[in-house]
Amino acid sequence: MDQEHLRLLSIFHYVVAGIIALFSCFPIIHLIVGIVWFVAPAAMSGGHGPPLLFGLLFTLIPAMMILAGWGLAVVVLLAGRSLARRRHYTFCLVVAAISCLFMPFGTVLGVFTILVLNRPSVKALFGVGAVGPPSGP
């Protein structure tokens, strides 16, 4: 049963990574506007273009948003691959917690991933042993 849950979680990680990558493309419109403002400010308003600061902001902020979104998509994709291979337990757990920020799909996926990864039988599949208190002297 745990193997099936991990297989399904892996597939859902791939799907959510694709959705995140798609949604991360939305700021491309702002990026294009920012590039036009930055390159040809007079063309935007008939000779009285906005200051170059607007062009710079409309270029840098969307670029950072796009790169951050694509980075998150890659990390979620790598977590899905790690789940399928039963490797990098801590990485998968951290990505599950981070993906909870991407509502609603990432939240559902993150919560279910955390629940499944916290099972002792799944920890055994990953080779993560139970850490107990240190032995006496």
C-alpha cells in the first residue's frame, strides 16, 4: 500500500510541477511591457514616456517571479523523482512543506506527502531509521 501511495504522490508531484511552471509564465506579459518601457520609453505614451524606473521595475520583478516559479517547479519535479526512487527523504519532506504555499493544489499535495512520509513503514522504504535517545555512557 505504501508503494502505491508513493507512486501516486510521485505522479501528482509531476502534475503540480507542470501547473506551477504554467502559472509562472503569466508574468511574461509584464516582462514584455517592462522591456518595451525600458528600451523605448517614448514609444509607450507618444513622446512623454514614463521614467526608466518603471521599465526597470516592470522588467526585474516579473523576471524574478518567473525564475522563482520555474525554480519551484523544478524542485517539485525533483521531489517527485526522489519519491519514485525512494531517496532523499528530508528533501522530499522539505519540498512537501514548501509546496503547501502553492494553493490549492500544492497545499493538498504537500499535506498528503507529509502524512505519507511520516509513516514508519515509508521511512523504512527510504532507509531512514527511527532516531532514539542516545545510549548511556
